[in-house]
Amino acid sequence: VAILLQGGTVAAAVLAAALVNSRFLPMGVALGPSLPGGPIRRAIQGQTVVDASWAIAGRGDGTFDRWVLFGSSAVQYVGWVGGTVVGAVAGNVLGDPNAIGLDAVYPAFFLALCIEELDDTRSRLVAVMGGLIALVLIPIAPAGVPVLAASLAALVGLHSSARQAAAVR
């Protein structure tokens, strides 16, 4: 909707939505074997996946604790709905969210999720390079492009790192 309101095309809006939500595909593939039941039951249980609950439920060995997933998603859902209600009812009272620092919450949240994943030198290097790419592009590229470019660079970097690690073995 934001892309359309800013004069973007339907194709650009659909592409952006597909790219942003494509993160759920590998998350679901990773989570699926940790969920009991057939495909329909696993798909229903998978509806609880959000970025933080998926990260929190990971056991570190490639499996996931589904009860941690469900519990952390429930807490987030209450917070999401409660925050939406407060924002809708009292948003004008609070004023500009950026003035009180709320614009920093989303990036800080994702940074916190990423920190645990930066356990080796290659991952840290890829993360730093992705961050630098985004910082360089922010003042010159349209909104959204810096994050997409940094994500693509990080994906290429991690893929080549994985290939190098496999070749060493």
C-alpha cells in the first residue's frame, strides 16, 4: 500500500511484498521437520511463525522447540494487538513516534536477532559488508533498495562462504 500511495506500480508493490515475505519460506522449511503431524497439521502450527519466535525457538542444532515457538508467538501477538489498539486510540496523543525514538525499535530488534547468528568470522564479515552497502545506498537510493541490496549481497556472501567451507572439508 505504501508503494502504491507513493506512486509505485502494482507490479512493484507485489514484488516488494513477495521479497519481504519470502523469508518465511526458508524459515518454514527449517521448522517443518520439528512439527508433528501431516502437512496440514504442520501448516496450521506454522502459522505461529514470526521472525522472533522462530529465532527464539531454535535449539541451535537445526531443530526447534514448538512449545517455545507457540509461547513466544502468543506473547508477541498480545503485544502486537495491544500496541495497535493503543496506537489507534491514543496515537495522536503520543505525537510523532520518531520524536520519542520508536523509529529505532525495528532495526534494533532485528539487530538483536542477528547477533546470535554472528558466531564466526565469515558471518561477521558478511554482516558488516551488508551494513556498509545499506549505509552507502541510503542517501542515494529509493526507500527499500538499500535493504534489498544489502540482503542480496549478504546472501551471495554467505553462499560463497558456505561453498568455501564445504571445499575445505
